[in-house]
Amino acid sequence: MMSVSRRKFLGWLGAAGAGVISGGAANAASNKHFKGYPDSLGVLHDTTLCVGCRSCEAACNKVNALPAPQQDFTDTTVLERKRRTDSAAFTVVNRFKQSESDKQPVFVKKQCNHCLEPACASVCFVGAFKKSPQGAVIYDESVCVGCRYCMIACPFEIPAYEYDKALTPRVVKCTMCHPRVLEGKLPGCVEACPKEALLFGDRDKLIKAARKRIERFPERYVDHIYGEHEMGGTSWLYLSGSSFEQIGMREDLGVTPAPKFTEGILGAVPVVAGLWPVLLTGIYAVSKRKDKVAQEEQSQAVSEAVTQAESQADAKLKKALALAKKEKEMAVKKEVKKALDKATLAKKEAKKKAQEEATDAEK
Amino acid sequence: MSEEAVLNTNPITPPAQSLYTPFNVVAGIILIVGFIVTILRFTGGLGAVTNLNDNYPWGIWIGFDLLAGVALAAGGFVTSAAVYIFGMKRYHSAVRPAILTGFLGYALVVIALHYDVGRPWRLPYPFIAQQGTTSILFEVAACVALYLTVLFIEFSPAAMEWLGLRRARNIVIKLTMVLTIFGVILSTLHQSSLGAMFLIAPSKLHPLWYSSHLPVYFFISSIIAGLSMVIFESSLSHRYFAHKMDQTHLDEKEGVAFGFAKAAALVLFGYFAIKVVGIAMDNNWHYLTTGYGAWFLVEMLGFVALPCFLYAVGAREKNLNLIKWTSALAVLGIVLNRLNICVIAFNYHLPSDEKYVPHWMEIAISLFVVTLGVVAFRFIVTRMPILYAHPDYQEEH
Ligand code: SF4
Ligand code: SF4
């Protein structure tokens, strides 16, 4: 008890943390984990009972009003090559032989497995696929754009496309006879199977029934119910006498529901949208600041250079001025001296003249 | 083409020579064939012109036109981020051609999608009819639609200068910073999400290409694609539109090539390293000895490691020619990577006779779309101030 509530608490804590990190949009973007609708219906296909009569194919063709096939449904030569579902066949039966001479081939019916958490539904960008509470995965052609991402995503290679229609191409696949089931009828294929290789009912009960068969006849079945956990579980379940790989069913799909593969990415959207602007503006600010600093440094350098140049020019000027002054002074001195010289000369001459005059007067 | 007619009446363009230049003839043939196939596609459905089938719902229209197209159009966000956010002003003259290439690239991606989806008139449905918010494709669609708008606005000043709408132009120029940041966010999201689209199919994509790091790989390789496309586009422009380039553009051109080559070498190195780490983490070494492994090695060595080395050499030795050819190699490498993921290594478990090979008409439409882009690019750079600064607005650059 303690550990459960503790785990729960940690779960909440984690969820709250994730919510804080990724913001509100994450919830809108992520697929809530869910384990299928309670009491949803399914079909158990016991391949050990299938005789490859193709009655199910014929019934499917009829109830879904599909185009008539090229070869009649009673013609078993079509079993010679492996087929897949296409736009004219929601279901196909394939034959598997262990060797060329194998006298006891295995027949396997293939159709949409109606996953509990369908890849096709999780990838459709208009939400054209819905898992119904009854179990069927239903397609709404009125919104489908035709991107065919659902076909890329489906791990069981089921949805097909009407490539030959120019205006109204649709994705086509088994509906698990949803309309018939709502009317209380059996799916067409289940109703038509003469060998009870198909069993329709409550998925949980089908799993119990399948397990009981495995327990009762351990030599007849491999101990695995295909579809119980594959890709998170499917509404269609399979029993086999040999390994599923040998009857054309992939065993490497794992148990992770498809939506889980992309959840992390969608959760990252708000993080990117929230963090990038902050980061980028930061980088911008830094680079701008770098620019500014560089600019400042530059202008400072310029002004320094200017003042230096100025002071240099100043000094030069002063020197020149001083020189000029000195020169002027010298010139003045020279003039003065000249004048003085002249004056002394004149004085001397005057003196001389006066002396001469004096001597003249004496005579 | 009517394009030539417009050319002749426009006084800005130099007098057009003969209509029958090799470029015009080849482009003309591709456009005519494309036009005919277009009619077939929309009257006969996808089956009439493609080899798509139920196992291969996506062919080269997704692998090349969408995935490679979006990656190669990353030059717009890479260059504007470098110049406006990281402040590398010396690459300024590369912004407008890169934005133009990006804008045309995204516009063409959207056009190509109209061919690929079954009911193209419903393309707005994810926004107006019903939102499939659990879909990565929904995120991609939203981001591409928004980013195309952003690129259009970022490109519009060139058109406005051409048309003389000074007031409107000045308003948009003021938005540069906001648009750039918005563009980087949107690009980060959808470039990586294109890779994330394949996360849903671990059972179909070969383990050497499938990785939970696909979104990271796609984002990083889109930077390589963007840088390489800028170099590639600028060398082509220089060859054919040199007369349209102003002195600044000519002066900065080499610097752009050297700088971008150095950056691309670094990113390629990082890309190579994280791919190796990815293989080590998933312990996928043993696949390398298979046929797909050999092909993977071709991609990794020939189209990642080799261009990385050549870019580094080219940047160090200032060898413009080498850089030019390396950019083409790197661009091819991105195309190859996207085709590998979408087509070649997809459904690796199917026998070879069930594998998809494109119909020639699919290739014709892809060529048609590329040609539309080249013609539009030529139309715009011969008229609008893309490779030169408009004389009336020079001081404001
Ligand atoms: S089997 Fe395929 S088509 Fe059917 S529900 Fe699952 S994912 Fe969808
Ligand atoms: S093809 Fe239709 S149903 Fe399938 S994912 Fe696209 S829109 Fe949805």
C-alpha cells in the first residue's frame, strides 16, 4: 500500500514537474496514456482452426459493398502469393508453408487490428481516426486530407489508399463492422466463418478464453497471445501453432504504444518556443554589446588619437611661436643695436664735429 | 514563357537576347512537360502519374520535394540568425539572397504538397476543420505555414524598394529582429519535426537510419544544408548575375564563402560524431556489414565526412573553387539522406521487387517544381535589390 501511494505521489510530482517545464500546451499536444476502453470488443483469430476457405473475404466484400474481385473468392490459387490489404480488400487470407512440400499449411487472416492506442489515429493531423468505445478504429473521410501519414505509421501495414480516384480518394481499412456491431450484429467475417476460427466478444473475455486454450492444448499452441500487448495491445487477438514470425506477423514490434514514440517531441515544442526567444535575445544582446564595446573602444581610440595629435600640434605651435618670438626679439635687439650704434656713431660724429668746430673757433 | 515578354518591356533589365538561350529551352521543355503531367495528376489521380502504392505511400514528392526542400531552404534562417542575432555583419550582403532562396524554397514545398496529398483543397483543414494535435505532422504544417509567412515578410522589403513603397518598407525593416527570432524558433521546430515524423515507424525504417535522435539529426543537417545552399547559390549567382551585384556584395562574397565553409565543416564534423554516437548507443554496428550497411557507409563517408574534410581544406587554403564544388556535394548528401529515410531505407524488410521506384512523371514534377524556383529566382534578382543595395536605401543598411 505504502509503496503504491508513494509511487503515485512520485508520479504526480513528475507530472507536475513536466507540466511546469513544458507549459500548458504539452497537455494538449500529448496523448493521454490509456489502456483501452473497458468492455471493448474484439475478435480472437485462432489460426490453428483456419482452413483458408476465404469465406470471410467474401463476406467482407459483401457487407462493405466493395468492388468485385478479379478472381472469385472460391478460387484458392490466389493463396499462392502473399497479399496485403488494399483499397478493394479490407481483409485477406494468406497461406504459410514451412516448406514446399508442407502438407499442413497455416492460414492467417489479416485486417486492421484495431489497436488500443492506434498509430494511425495518433499521427493524423486532422484527427480522422478515432478509437470507439466499442473497440473499432473508425475513419472519417469527410476531414481526410490524403497525406497518407497514417499508412506510414501503421505497424501492421493495413490502411490502403484509393490512388486511382482523382477527386475523392479515401484511406480504406477494416471497420470491424462498426455499424453492424452497433445494430447488435456480428462482424461480417465472424458470421461467415464456417470453422469458428474467428470469435467475437469482450476483449478481456477473449484473452481469458485464449489463455485457457493454450493451457488445455499446450502442444497445439505457442504460449503467446499475439495482440495482447503488441504495440500496446490490439482489439484483434491471435493464436498460433508455430512462431508468429513464421506466419508473417512481426515479433519485433515491442509493447510500446505508438503514440509514445512521438510524445517526447511534442512535449519539447513549448520548451523550444519558450527558451529559444530568451536565448536568442540574450545572444543578440551580447553581440550587440560586443558591437557597442567595440564601437566605444574605437571612438575612444579615435579621440585619444585626436587629443594626442592636438597636443602635438599645440607643442609645435608653441615652439614655433617661441621661435618666432625669439626671432622677433633678436630682430628688435638687432634694430635697437643698430639704432644705438647709429646713435653712438652720430654722437661720435657730433662730438667730432663739435671738437672740430671748437678747434676752428680757437683758430 | 511570358516571363520573357515581361523582361522585354521592363526598362530596368538589360535588353534581352534571343529567346532561345539554352537555359530558356531546357526550362521551357521542363515547364511544358510539367504542365501536362499536372493535368494528368489532377484528372487521373495519384495512380495515373506515380508509382506510389499501399506499402510506399510516400515517394520522392515527400522525400525530395518536402524533406530535402525544407532542409535546403534553411539558408534563410541560418544566415539571418548569423547576421542579426550573432552580429556577423560582414555577411550582411548574403542575407537577402538567402532569404529569397528560403522563401522560394518553402513556397515550392507548399506547391509540391498540392500534388502529393490526395485532396489538396483540404490542406487548410488541420487549422480550420479539426486539429490533430497529437500528430507531428500537425506541428510541421503549422510551423511551415507560419514560417512561409515570416519569410514572405522578411523578403518583402526588397519588393517594396523595387516598387518604391518607402513607408511600408521602413516599417518592415524595423521588425527584422523579431522576425529573425521567430524564424529561428519555427525553423528549429519544424526542421527537427520532419525527422520526428519517422519516429512513429521503428519497425519500417532501417535501424541504421532510425534513431530516437532523428529530430536532432534533421535539425543539425538542415544547418549544413542551409550553409551549403548559400555558398552554392552565391557561386551560381556570381556566375550568371555578376552584373547585378554591387561592390559590397562582390567584396563580401569571398568572405561569406570562407566563413560559411568553415562553419559547415564544423557542423558536418559534429553531425558525423553524433551519428556515430547514435550507432554506438543503439549498438547497431553489426548492420554495417550488410548491404544497407554499405549504403549507409557511402552516405556517411562520401557525403558527410568527405565534404567536411573538403570544406576544411577549402577554408584553410582559401580555395574558392573547392568550396564551391564541396557545397554541391554537401547539398547532394542532404538530398540523399532524406531520400534514404523516406524511400530507400524505408520498408527495408520488404523484398526488393516490392520496393518503390519513382515513375518518370514523379521525377518530371519534381524537376518542374525546381525549375519554377529557378525561373522565379531569376525573375526576382534581375529586378529587385537582392544582390545589391538599392541606391535610395543604401545608407540604411
Ligand atoms: S492496425 Fe493499423 S490501421 Fe488498424 S488501428 Fe492499428 S494502426 Fe490503425
Ligand atoms: S491520409 Fe487522411 S486519415 Fe491518413 S493521416 Fe492523412 S489526413 Fe489522416
